Amino acid sequence: MNTELPKTVSEPTLKRLPLYHHFLKELLQREQEAVSCTDIGEELNLDPTQVRKDLEAAGISGRPRIGYATAAVVDGIERFLGWKKVSEAFLVGAGSMGSALLGYRKFEECGLKIVAAFDRDPAKVGRKIHGKHVLALDKLTDLAQRMHVLIGIITVPAVEAQAVADALVAGGVRAIWNFAPVRLRVPEHIIVHNEDLYCSLASLSQKLGQALEANPAEPVTARRLRTATLS
Amino acid sequence: MNTELPKTVSEPTLKRLPLYHHFLKELLQREQEAVSCTDIGEELNLDPTQVRKDLEAAGISGRPRIGYATAAVVDGIERFLGWKKVSEAFLVGAGSMGSALLGYRKFEECGLKIVAAFDRDPAKVGRKIHGKHVLALDKLTDLAQRMHVLIGIITVPAVEAQAVADALVAGGVRAIWNFAPVRLRVPEHIIVHNEDLYCSLASLSQKLGQALEANPAEPVTARRLRTATLS
DNA sequence: TATGTATCGAGAATAATATATTGATATATA
DNA sequence: TATATATCAATATATTATTCTCGATACATA
Ligand SMILES: NC(=O)c1ccc[n+]([C@@H]2O[C@H](COP(=O)([O-])OP(=O)(O)OC[C@H]3O[C@@H](n4cnc5c(N)ncnc54)[C@H](O)[C@@H]3O)[C@@H](O)[C@H]2O)c1
Ligand SMILES: NC(=O)c1ccc[n+]([C@@H]2O[C@H](COP(=O)([O-])OP(=O)(O)OC[C@H]3O[C@@H](n4cnc5c(N)ncnc54)[C@H](O)[C@@H]3O)[C@@H](O)[C@H]2O)c1
């Protein structure tokens, strides 16, 4: 197994790795100990070579004629993606989106533990949502510093997002997961991921529009199945 | 203005267009009637040529030395992305994620109108969430057919997602926006977009891990600002 | 033991995407 | 009117991502 990991891995690869992980966990439960790129590719509708390249990028190698050891791949992906060591996160904005995220278990499997929420609304402060305390906004920066929290999740209205980002950065947060439809301005070294749900919707509706134009009333009779492609 | 639109537009382009749209709407409010690719590129931290190419792909053209007419670009993007004609959608799974989406106004600006929600839980059926009726699951297929609803949004637990997708397809839905962490199997002609929040998280944590390894205690003093890059 | 085959691994070829270059054009200004 | 300049448009190049090719390897089977 190659322990020399390449410095940078492409974004598409990074987004496919969790997919492999998810599928392989299933296989593990079925006690399938080995798996080939072909298997994975067929399940996820991807080129086998692509799968192999992605695994290689994550520093995982297999054996000819055998394939990969399922458990080793699962382990390797988790290690590569940093899911082994749990990172603590603060969530700011305990509204409807924020509450949904607070209750989502899968994040913990991926090494993300939301330890507290913050909100400006006094009615929410002091309450618990999905077992997590909602704290007053003015404690954010100080607590982040003292607890060495490295990840901030922003689920406040768009106009508030920049101020929240500033507070998070002041608290020493190193990565921000932003759900507000705004481009944040942050120092160079801060990692920001924008989760623009409406941008994602954009491509859906554009494609739907085109499909409808090409074929306004597709019959429901076409029944050939395939696995849906990547987002 | 070029009315001959190219058949296919790249996914990255499709995801950048809403960003331009968002920025240009702001400019419109400030009554800035013209804008250059350079301006847009600076705001969003993108190459001006890239911006021009994207606008060209959407069938929008400008004038040398002047730039683009702000209103025309906004209009062009909306038309190209199919935001002008509103599409009706059903949401299935009125849990925490589903409720958040039901209450999100921005989707309507993008031509997506969620007209009803469906849930299996009798305690939820009959109630209203964010002004939208929650209906019984067994009405889904039939209603979708009769109302000619073309978009389905899936926010049920992973194990239920495939069954829901089948029901939506049977109801004549043409596009599915899937929030469950599963690859759906659907007929060829159905458009599926997977919104894998945890895959997105994966790349965030991987990058954070790398950044920490490279520089475990980055000083908070580095203050050079930049606009955050794309998701 | 010899042969066949499924698979990985490495590298080449292709395709997609992003960036750079150059020329054309419309406006401002001398 | 002539010149300078900012900008779009079209083309060319560079970069990145995906797919293909082929040789090496390990197991299965005759
Ligand atoms: N609801 C969705 O489906 C959805 C989808 C995509 C993106 N978003 C984005 O997520 C963000 C939140 O959306 P939502 O629907 O949860 O809104 P919401 O109104 O339900 O919640 C916002 C919460 O943030 C709190 N808040 C406001 N200003 C704050 C501040 N300065 N500091 C701390 N807390 C503050 C409010 O008290 C409220 O609890 C918005 O930017 C929205 O655009 C929402
Ligand atoms: N909560 C999050 O932050 C989050 C984030 C990303 C993805 N997701 C995914 O979204 C989905 C929903 O998550 P959630 O947190 O809202 O869960 P939830 O349990 O809050 O909601 C699920 C809802 O679906 C309903 N339901 C279950 N089976 C159904 C069926 N067959 N037909 C119709 N309704 C059915 C339930 O009654 C419930 O109301 C899950 O697949 C989850 O993985 C959630």
C-alpha cells in the first residue's frame, strides 16, 4: 500500500470517494470481503478506470485478479478524508435549515460533530435542538477560541452571513460551510464551501426545460433502468 | 443577441450562471445599467473570459467598450435556466429537511413552486407546513399524474427513497431532486440530481485535514481578504 | 504444470474545461 | 477627425479530468 499521498486531489474525485465508501459499507455488511473496480463502477455508473484512479489518489491499492479488500478501502477512504479523527463544529443560525443539520446523524459518521448552535433570537437561546444547546451569539467568538473549534456552519439569512463569518474567523475557525446564498469574504487561509442549493436547482430546471422542449410528453412506457448519475 | 442556443452547456457553467444572476440583481437595485465581465469576475473571483464564455453559452451578448446591459443579462439567465415559467413540484418526506425546503422562498424566484408535500406519517398528514398541505403518501402517484407535476423532491430516509422515486416516476414526474444518500434507479429519460450534503462535507474535511497538517496553528493575524471560491 | 482469465497498475490518448492571446468595435477625448 | 482605451468576440493554448490500452500478476482450472 502506497503511503505517499499526492498533495492535491481533484474536487470530482473528492466527491466520488464518499460514494464508494457508502457502497462498500453495504458490501461489508453482506460480508463481501473483496471488490473490484468493475463492481463499484457498475453500481455507481462510473468507468472502472475512474474508480481505480480515485482509489489510487486516496492511497489505496489492490491486487490483480483479486480486487480490493473491502474493509481496507473503507478504512483508507475514511482515513484519507479525515473521517477518523472527529472535528468539532459550531452551527450558527438555528432556523429551519440549521435545525435539520443539527439532527443529521450521518455527519458524525463523517467525522463532523456539531457541538453547539448559536442564534441571535433570544427565544431560541437556552433551548436544545436535537440534543444540542443553542447559545447566545455574543459567546460565539470567545467559545470557538477556547474550545479550539475549527469548523463553522452558517445557516443564517444571507444579509447576516458575512458578519457571522467574521465572528467565526475571529474565533479561529479554519473552515466554513456556508449555506447562505452569498460569497463570503474571508482571509486567504480559510477554507470555504458554499452549499448553494439554488444553484444546484438551476441545473436541474435547465435540463428539465431542455428535455421538455425536445420531448414534451415522454411516455411513461420507456422502462430501461439505469443508475442515476452524479449530481 | 444570439437566439441560437447550443444544445448542451457544461455543468460548471450551469452552476455559475445563478451566481452571476444573484450579483446582477444587486447591481440592478443599485441602478447600475451596464456591467463588464471584468466587474463580474472580480466580484466572484473568476476569470473574466470564463464569465464571457458562460454568458455566451446562455445566449447573451454584450457590446464592446460598453459591457452587458445588466437587465438583459438577468433576463437572459432567467430565460435560459427556465426560471421564467414556473414548474410545480411535489416534496416527499415532510421531516426536518423537507420542512426547511418547504419554507425556502428563494426557490420560487428560480421557478420552482412546491405545491404540496407528502408523508407516510399519519400525524403529519392533513397539517400544513409553511403554508403547504401535507398529503397522504398513497395519493402521490395519482395526483402527480392529474396535476401534471414534473418535479419531485425526495427528503425521506435513505431506505425509503427508491420506493418514493418509483412512485414519482409512475406519476409522470420527469425530474427528481434527491436529498437521500442513495443512487436511485430510474428510467433513462428521468433527470436526477443528487444533493449529497455529506459528499460535499467530505471535501471540506479532507482539505481541512491537509491544511492542518501543513500548518497546525495558523495565526489569526493573516488578514488578506479574498472572495471565497466556488463550492 | 500449463493455460486462461479477471484484475490491477501505469502510462498514453482523448475529451472537457479554463485561461491567454489577438483582433474588432464603440466610445471618449484631444 | 484622429487617437487611445475598455471591452466584447473569436481563436489558440494550457490545464485538468476521463477514458483507453496494454503489460504484469495472481488465481482457477484442465
Ligand atoms: N430553508 C432552506 O431550505 C434553505 C435552503 C438553502 C439555503 N438556505 C439558506 O440558509 C439560511 C437559513 O435559512 P432558514 O430557512 O433556516 O432561515 P430561518 O429564518 O428559518 O433561520 C435563520 C435563523 O438564523 C437566526 N439568525 C438571524 N441572524 C442571525 C445572526 N446574525 N446570528 C445568529 N443567528 C441569526 C434567526 O434567529 C433564525 O433562527 C439562509 O441564508 C437561506 O438562504 C435555506
Ligand atoms: N436532516 C439533514 O440535515 C439532512 C441532510 C442531508 C440529507 N438528509 C437526508 O434527507 C432525508 C430526510 O432527512 P430528515 O432529517 O428530514 O429525516 P426526518 O426523519 O426528519 O424526515 C423524514 C420524513 O419522511 C417521512 N417518511 C418516511 N418514509 C416515508 C415514505 N415512504 N413516504 C413518505 N414519507 C416518508 C417520515 O414520516 C418523516 O416525516 C434522509 O434521507 C437524509 O439522509 C438530511
